Amino acid sequence: MPSLTTYMAFVAAVLAMQLVPGPETMLVISRGIGEGQRVCFYTVLGMTLIAGIIQLPLLVSGVAAIVAASRLAFELLRCGGAIYLLWLGARLMLSRDAAGVGIGQSVQHERSAVEAMRDGLAANLGNPNPIVFMVAFLPQFIDGGRGSVTMQLLVLGATQKLTGFLVLGSTALICGAMGGLLARRPGWLIWQQRIAGLALVGLALRLLLVGALHAYSFPNTR
């Protein structure tokens, strides 16, 4: 296990980076305003803790290192995630009623917890930066003289996901409360959908355009 000093330094570094708004923060904000606290919370759960259940074994097994080293694998994963977000945003913006489809459902047709977690999971796994960040960052805090390297990676990776859940979860509660207030005004529902859809389209374009220029940067640490 890492020493207490090393572990606290790791937590401080991860929190400092996670508090800087990134692509997933945009998704959380749009979900909170568009669909309220409950759906937003489950979206955060999918993109942090549930995603971690998949990413941590990949990190330990070395599969993540292959993605980090292969430009083709990185680009395919990034583009696939961006296209998925673009599709979600377009559905939301083109919906003609407040009940909408997909993520633009109203309170009366609220997205289920499973659907919200699925979308959050897809958004995180479709963006290669989090797993590439883990490959590059976590080993800096590994001490080969303090026991199993695998266990240290799991502890640090789980900590990173937990802090990401706390940071984005707080954002979800705040933005969800704002969305709940707007949802009480029926005339605002369609605009909630369009704002959320526009945010998702913007996020997708950011991943496609900016990500193409900085394919190996690490802006997302959730």
C-alpha cells in the first residue's frame, strides 16, 4: 500500500484536477438542468463508479496501456464516444414536444436509473482520456517497495473514481435543483431539452475537433 504521505498527495493532486471543469462536467450540467437531480445523479454514478468497475481491471491487466500506446485505438474510441453524444444531443434538440425522446424526457416520462447510468457509462468509456490519464498518472504514486503493485493501482484508481463521484455528484445536486425549479414551469420544458441537447452537441464537437488536435492530452480525470 502507498504510504499515508504519498496517498494524501495523490488525493490532493486528483482533486485539484477534477475541480477544473471538463467535458463530463458539461454533460452533468446539461443533465441536471434538463432532467433534474435524480437522473443527473445516476448519470454521474455511471460515469464514475460503474465505469471504474470496468476501467480498473483493464488498467491492472495492461489493456489500458495498449489503448494509450495505440493512436488508432485511441482515435476509434474517442470518435465513437463523440458520435454517441452527438446522436443524443441531436435527438433532444429535434424533439417537438416536452416529453421528448431519450435524454430529453420530461418529469412525466422520466428516464430510468438504468438508462441514466448507461448513458453516463457510455460517455466515460467513449472518451479515452480518463483511462489514458490513469495509465500515465497513477504509476507516479506507486512504490514498488510497499507491497503489491496491483493492489496499489487498485487503491489509487478506486480513490480517483470516488473523488470524481463526489465532485461530479455535488455538481449534479446543484444543477439538478436548478432544473427542478425550471421544470415546474411547463413552458420551460422544451427549452430545457434544447439547452441540454445543445450542450451535448457542443461536448461531442469538442471531443471530435479539439480531441483531434490534442489526442494525447489528459484533460479528464474522473
